[in-house]
Amino acid sequence: MENNKLPLLPPSIDCESVAILKALNGASRALGQLKGEISKIPNSQILIDTLVLQEAKDSNEIENIVTTDDEVYQASIDETIASITAKEALNYASALKKGLKIIKERGFLTNNDIQSIQAIIAPSSPIRKLPGTVLKNPKTQEVVYTPPQDYNEIVNLLNNLEKYFNIPEFHDIDSLIKMPIIHYQFESIHPFYDGNGRTGRLLNILYLVQQGLLDIPVLYLSSFIIKNKSDYYRLLQEIRTKGSWEEWIVWMLTGVEQTAKETIVVVNNIKALMDKYKTDIRSNFSFYSHDLINILFKHPYTKIDFLERELGVHRNTAASYLNDLADADMLVKLKIGKSNYYINKPLLDLLKKR
């Protein structure tokens, strides 16, 4: 397919058709419910640390970088045993947390910020300066899209996207409608040599947080995209070939609604499991503390030295706590290499089912 010049934002379309507004209503309601359920978790960092890694794994899988839940959570507390693909997931999680920190501190995201985030996901892959990048059908190798090739054009498009991302008055429509537009535009600019898909999906959640639609980044559309991967690529392409914006926006809003509802279930199940662990540890052991519960739920895998450092207790004390919990079948003790790991298996199972 020949390269057609990518228009600047905002798009010249009806962004508030009946179909879009209907999908927006469902997505907004589900997202509001999710925000409310998240507020019931005493330590929201628990959700960030566990669910960010799920999104990292899923987003990488869209790019055929496949790893398992166990590999990712093991690597999160001990990078020395991390596989190459698990390290990719950790990089994605680090990039998301960096973006979140910027949004929380400044309230906006610049192109330089996006480049620094992308550099964590795909190091040594800067903004494209050399022509030749094309997107191909993975099966037929047919060129289906040629993104902008000129460096100055790419920078101009990114500057336009930065304004669209940060200035509400630039396009006075609902933020949830703007999110699919931002995602399409970033993927079509395809500014970097590598990491465009992962960076673009990461920007989705950062935008929702920036707009106050969520307080923390726990709505991850990558799982929805994996289930509907062919539709994802088809709809992106049909905007380029047919101008089919409405179907794309409705599809993305449907993904927000479905993912929000699924995440509500996960959040409530995690809260119920936390409550059970609090009750059981209080009733059966003398070493209950909020910090201990937080550690057991921030990381499905933990180690003695991790508990020692986080609780500020002697190594023998940390080992005693974990072994007692393993003896009570609240944790599963597993030896990997020379180290013992203690797994919160009910939590890991909840996350896998997500």
C-alpha cells in the first residue's frame, strides 16, 4: 500500500454518533464502578505491582514476546533468574511506573517523556530518521501500511499529538472517545524503530489516569486485544483505507467496558482473599502486621531476604514467618536454584484467571 499523508489531529469526523455515545455510556459507567472498587483496597500499590505485570505480559504477547505468569512474578523479586522475555515484561512495568510518576507529579506528558518511556521498553530504538519502515501482513509479507518516512514530518505529527493528549480544548469531546483516537494516531505515526505497539498501549492507561478517569493504572486493554487480535489490526487498518473511525472507537470503548468489568471481579477477589489472610494470620500466629499482608499481596512470589528487608527483621525471623505460613498451607514453598521462594498460590491463581 502506498503511503498516504497522515492528517493532523483532531480528525474530521463525527466523534459523537449515536453508536459512539451508546458505547461511551457503557464504558463510562463500568470505569466509574472500577474506580470505586479500587478505593476499597487499603494499599493501592498492591494492585499496581500485581496487575502492571499482567498488563506487561499481555502487551508483550501481542508482539509475540511470550512469557508465563510464574516467570514474570519470579523475576519481579529476583532478576537474576529472569528469562529474556520476563525481563521485557519488567521493562514494560518500569516504563509504566515512570509514566505514572510523571503524570502524578506534572499532570501532563511531553514527547520527551514518551521517548524516555519508550527507551525503557525498547532501548536503542529512537525516533526514526532513516526511511524504509513498513508494516507487513505477518502471513503474506505484503506491505499493508507505510508510516510517515520523513523525520521532520514524524516530529510534527508527534508535536500535534502532544497537544491533543494534554490540551482538552484542542478537541472538545469526552476523554474516553479521545483515547482510541490517540492510540490510532500514535500507532500510525509509528515513530520509533521498535516498541511502538507497547508504548502506544501504555499511553492508553496513562491517559485515563491523567484525565482522572482512574486514580491508578489498573485497566489494561491488552488482554482484550489478545482475545480479539485480528479485529484490533483490521480496525486500525480500516481507518487508513476506509476512514472507518466509528467502528474503531466503538470497539475500543467496548474493550474498556469489558475490561473494567473483568477488573472489578479481580479487585474484589483480591480484597476478599486479603481479608481471609488477615483473619487467618491474626487467629493463628503472633506475627500479624499490615506490612506483612502488603508484602504477601504485592508479590505472589517472595523470598526470605525480601521479607527481611521490607519488614526490617532478622533473617531467621523472616524465615520463621514464611516457613510457618507454608506449614499452614497459606504459602507454597518452592526451591529454585539455591533459593527458597514462597508463593501466595491463591493470589497467583486469581491473577492467572484474569
